Amino acid sequence: MITIDKLKKNFGEKVAVDIEHYEINQGDMLGLVGNNGAGKTTLFRLMLDLLKADDGKVIINDIDVSQSEDWKAFTGAFIDDGFLIDYLTPEEYFYFIGKMYGLKKEEVDERLVPFERFMNGEVIGNKKLIRNYSAGNKQKIGIISAMLHYPQLLILDEPFNFLDPSSQSIIKHLLKKYNEEHQATVIISSHNLNHTVDVCPRIALLEYGIIIRDIINEDNSAETELEAYFNVEE
Ligand SMILES: Nc1ncnc2c1ncn2[C@@H]1O[C@H](COP(=O)(O)OP(=O)(O)OP(=O)(O)O)[C@@H](O)[C@H]1O
């Protein structure tokens, strides 16, 4: 589904991404891990054509993301709250996103139902503008809006950030279910090793912009290797 080829992005002297070749298959649930500054967000931005690569390309379903807009129809992403529209209420924002993908209001309402526990009564029905929501609730609004049109490819940067423990657990289950039920490709980045090994059967470890390990994770088998890499004390 995704081919990353000779992809390079530098910021001045700093190498942010330098990936010779990497393939992500349709239906993969991939976790991207790495220390601060390893290049996770930059890689996502390149995949979503939010940044221009210095060299190389990202191909999604035979489409070079920098050459055509066609990949946008089947891609959903939430990188940061810059994706949100502050002066709308969450409902207005969800309907707006739905409209972009040809969804009627009733369809949007139906698709919000599985997120009810995740929203915990705080996201809709409050007539509150997105700008007045907490960081955790903004994160929830962003994740839900990225999933509303049932994208074949879902990219989420740090989806567990700002969420309380019970919301983290709920979104883990929702993402796993989404990946299985829609055979969607789901790519998340996270600093939370436990969550990553819980939900991702494949994990890419990024160091100074390079994918240094491509780990198959069965029944949390990657946990020891990742803990050793990150030097996590018992
Ligand atoms: N707009 C920018 N201008 C200059 N340098 C940048 C810019 N964006 C990223 N960088 C640099 O590129 C490198 C990769 O950053 P990136 O944000 O992609 O890492 P990350 O793995 O997402 O980090 P974190 O875990 O801290 O979110 C870092 O050294 C960062 O300082």
C-alpha cells in the first residue's frame, strides 16, 4: 500500500528523515517509535504531503503523494490540533468533515455512536467551541474526525497524548477493531511502549531519521527488545 523510497528531509544540518526503502502493506497496524527528534512527525508530514522532501518519494496505492491529491479520498490523519477548526463546535466540525466526504448528518451521527464511551459525554451536545476544549478532548475530536469517513489509511501522531488512562484504553480497542473490521492500514507513533506493543503487530524503530529496526510483534514479543533499546529500568 505504501512505498517509501529514498526519502530524505533535512532541516539545515539536521537529518530529520533518511529512509532508503520501506514498505507498509494494506492492513498493517504499524507503530512508529523513537526518541524525541527521531523523525516520526516529519515522516508523517512527508507522507501527508505537508512537507516537501529534499529527495525521494512516498507512494500510496501507486500515487506519489506530492504529485496528485487522489490519496486524500482514502486517507484520514490527525497530527496536531492545527488540523482542527477552533471556531466550530465539535458537531459542526464533524459535519463539515463528513460533508467533505459526502456523508449526510444522519450518517455522521451514526458513525459517532461507537465513540460515545470515548467522548465520555464531554465532546458533543455542549455547544462549546473547539478552542475552549481541553487538550485531551481536542485530541479526541481530532482522532474521531480522522476516522469518520472510514479511511483505508489512518495516520495518527501520538494518539494517546493528553488522554486519561481509561480513554487510552478505549482508543486502543477502537483502533484495533477499526484495523481488523475495515482491513485498514493504521499507523501510529507513540512514546508509550506498552500501548504500542499492545496494539501494533509491526513496529518500526526510528533513530536519527533512519528506520533501524522493523520488528514483528506477536503477543507483545517486541516489549523486551524495545525496553532494552530505550533502556527502560524495571
Ligand atoms: N520545522 C522544523 N524546523 C527545523 N527543524 C525541525 C523542524 N521540524 C523538525 N525539525 C527537526 O527534525 C528532527 C525530527 O523532528 P520530529 O519532530 O520529526 O521528531 P519526532 O520523532 O516526532 O520527535 P518527538 O518524539 O519529540 O515528537 C528534530 O531534530 C527536529 O528538531
